[in-house]
Amino acid sequence: MTREKIQERLNLYYAAEAAILAGAQGYEIDGEIFTYADLKVITRQINILLHQLSAAQSGTGGIRRHRVVL
């Protein structure tokens, strides 16, 4: 996923979080409806997207493997 797409999705999740915290009963993203009870899911997705954005900006693929030979 490109940085722009990750940022776009991150903005949607921030908007959902803000709306629900402000008292909205629910919020819809890509056809999926989230409610206050789903705030934990929204927060988890924000953290995942932040990690992906950081990896995309630093040019790393995220998870790196290292082989140690003893």
C-alpha cells in the first residue's frame, strides 16, 4: 500500500474515532459500520496504520529478518 493510501485510511479512522468519542452512535468506513463498542478495534487499526506509514516512510518493509550464525 502506498503512503498516500495509508494516510488516507488513517485519516478515515481518526475521523471515526473522533466522531464516536464526540457521541456519535456509529461511523462507516468502506461499508463497515463501527459503534462505540468498536472503539478498541478502531484504535488498534490506527496503531497498525501508523506502523505501516512509518515503515513506508523509512523505506523498510516493516518486519526484518536476520540470520545469526554461531
